[in-house]
Amino acid sequence: MKRWLSGELIAMAPQGARRSVWLAGRVLLAQLLDNGPLPPLQNGPHGKPWHPQLPEFNISNSADAVAVLTSHNSVGCDMELLRPRRRWQAVAKHSFSPALNDWLEGLPEAQQLTAFWRLWTAHEAVIKQRGGTVWQIPELSLPLETLCPPNLYLQHITCEEWLIACCGSEAFAPDFSVEQSMVIG
């Protein structure tokens, strides 16, 4: 691990259940950048990690999987394990605009949970691109057609049972896909 992470960064890792995915995200970032050990990172006002000498990046995890998105411009990504979620309808009503909720409720019941995860990951990726926090999701009013504000781009990728939303200020390449993935257990 010392090949990819500085000792100081390893010391910053949380203890407990989150430690392995926290470290995995930073190892994956270091591998993607391929520029030696990752230095200690700073946190923005809402906790988004960054470093003045690194490209823009965002790290997301769900269950035991990690996604990392890098760019020359600000980016955000969210990864969610496609799974049942108790009270997802209440979360949707609280988090999404009335128009998105009406659309979601109008879908056949068998499609609603997957559509909820698509809306959720889009909202979270946009918020993370801005350096915000999940508590700001209700402030967004994303259009159903793009699930993205003007002047930003959004791409969804499905990787096994995970859904990954990526948001950036530049259009993603037509062949944009998961280049590297790391699943830990």
C-alpha cells in the first residue's frame, strides 16, 4: 500500500468498517494518476477531498465497491448498489422535484426502484461536482430529459449490480466506460 499512499495519508484513514473502502478509493486514485504515492488530501467545506497539485477527482463507494472519477475540471460521481431500500418513496418525495416525483410514480411499479436509483445517483453526482453535500439535493431541480443542470454533462454507467453517475463540465467521450474497478471484501 505504501507504493500508492503516503504514510501520512494512511494515518488519516478512519478506523472501523469504513477504513477498507476509504483506503481502496485512495489507492485507486493513486493508480489512476500513476504519479507515485498519493499525498495527504485536504477536505473542502463539505468534505470533498482535493489537493492543489492533483487533477480534479471524486471518490464514491457503495457496499464494498469504489468508483473514482478524474478530470482537468470539477467532477462528481456517485455509486450505488442497486438494491431494495426501505422508504425509498419517502426519500424521493423529500429529495426530488414534484415533476420528477410525478414521473417516478407514473412508471410501472416494477421499474420504480431502479428509476429511483437513477435519479438519486444523478442528483448526488451533480451535488458532488459542485462540492456540496447530500443535504442539498432537495435544492436541485434537475430536468427529467438530462438529469443535469445546463452547462454540465451527466453519464450513467452500470457495472455489474452497481449504478455509477458521473457529472462534469465537459461532455464524456462516446466510449466512456469503467476503465478500472476495485472490489474489496
